[in-house]
Amino acid sequence: MKKQYKINQAAFHITYVCTHHCPMCYANAGNTLKHPSINKIYNVVNMLIKWGIYDISLVGGDPAIYPHIIELISYMHENKIKVSVLSNTLDFCGKKDLIVDKVDVVEGTIHHSLADQHDAFCQTDGAYDNLVNNLKYFSDHNKNIGIVMNLIPYNFDVFYQAIENIINKSINVNHIVVQRIIQFGRAKNTSQYEITPEIIYETMEQIERIEKDFKIKIVFEDPLPLCSIDDKYIKYMHPCEWGISKIAVDYNGNLSRCGADIFTHIGSIFDPDINKLWNNNQSLEDFRNKKYLPDTCLKCNKLKYCGGGCPISRNPEIGFSCDYLKRNN
């Protein structure tokens, strides 16, 4: 019998408006775009509920500046949805107090250990201090706090310092999510955000120190091939869950296999039978069967735990391919 897959989590892109201008933004987010109507958003939320998806992360753009974010989170809370928010600001239109008891997980993206370097990267003065102050607010209210860091040449050598600085501000960090940059949006057709074995080595040493010193859970959202790291670091990795148990959806209802790929659609949340779509889509089948991997990966005894790394790590427009970080063995 063919294996059946179930969607457990969804990343919901509720807006592509953002006050920041990060040079590698996969969504080409910016402040010249327009927010969708709240009715569009409600229609998608209702379909997610219909299909039994009650673990939803609000992403963007910056979801925390969506003008109806308070009503949206209240509606999701009323419908027993676990609500996570990933934001550059965590501003919530100046009304954090109205949703602090209704949001379950709050995550902020940090680009550097130094405020001025963070601000320069996202091209927004005061961005670091604003985000940190908002993280402190939610931490003081005992929310589940996550720090998201994109692993790139710009910041790999300050990972430890970046987390230490946040901890020293009495922010109780529950988890750290490490992401890699895929060539979408403003990062399209450039390799300047790719990482090297040397970067991996230095970063993993810092991650081990972070776990030891601060007892924080660390997860790579975009996992590395296990052959690219020492065995002692395998505990931080997991096979890619996108297309297995996680899906991305935008405010028009378009479904994507990967949270970083909002351009390749596999169907619609309004499909008459999303479970059938999820288990019969050819693109998903191609990802799950791993036939795009070389024989060395397919025969590796760690493939079950590795998954081959990221299948769209380079030139994603051509489809799935071997992660550029795989060792030549």
C-alpha cells in the first residue's frame, strides 16, 4: 500500500509588506506593496481548519505589521489554532497587549550581534533595538521565544555573540532556528549567501557552545547533509519536513511545498480534496522518493536521518538537485 502523508503544520504568508529591505529576501518583500483584505485571510484560515491543520505559523513579509493582525490572531485563537508569528519587528500595530495571551510562539529574526550591523543589513535604523524590546515584552509575559538566524557569510562568526547579547537582556530564549538562504526573490541568481565547509565548521562550534552555556534547543530549519558535518553535530539536524508534514500557503490560497519557495505552486487550499492532492502530486512524489540524489546518497546508511540536505539549495528553478554542501565521497 502506498504510504500516506498528513499535513501537520502550515506556514501562512499573510502579507508581503515589510518595512525592512533585507538584500536576500526570498519574497521580495517591501513597503511599496499592498496588504490583502482580511476576508481573503479568513477564507484561507477557514480552509486550513477544514483540512484539520491547527498548527499555523504567520509569516511574510512582516505579519506583525498587517493592519488586521489583532483580529486575525484573535480569530485563530478562538478556533483553537496554535499560533506562531515570525517577524522582523513584532510590533503588532502597537497593540501587543491585545494578543499576548493569544499567540503561542513568537520568533524574531536577528541578522547580527551588533545593532548597527543588524540595522545596516536590513536597511532600517533602530530595527535591532525595536525587535529586542518587543522580544523582551513577550519574554516577560512568559511566551515561547524563538530567535531565527540566517546562516550567511555576513554573520556566521558572530552566532554565539548574537545569542549571548539577547540572553544578557534577560530574554528567555526557548529555541533557535537556523536557516539557509535559497536563491529566490532578491537572492535569485547569486551565490553570495552560500556557505562553505569552513563556515559550517566554525558555526557548529558556536552552536555547541550555545547549547552548553545556555541550554537552548537549536534546530536547522534547512538541514545540512550529514556528510558535511561531524557526527557529534547530527543531533541538530533532521530531514527536510517540507512536503512531508509541512506546507506553505499564501493569502490567495496557493500551496507550495517549501516555505522558502512561494513561487512554485502545487495546488490550492480550496482544492476539493487537499489530502488527495498532498498524496498524489508529482512534484511531491519526486521530492519524497529522493531519486534526484546520487547513488552515494541513496546507498548511505544515514539517508533516513539526513534526507540529502536541501533539494533546492542551488538553482531551485531547475527543480530538485543534490545539496551543494554534499561531500564528494
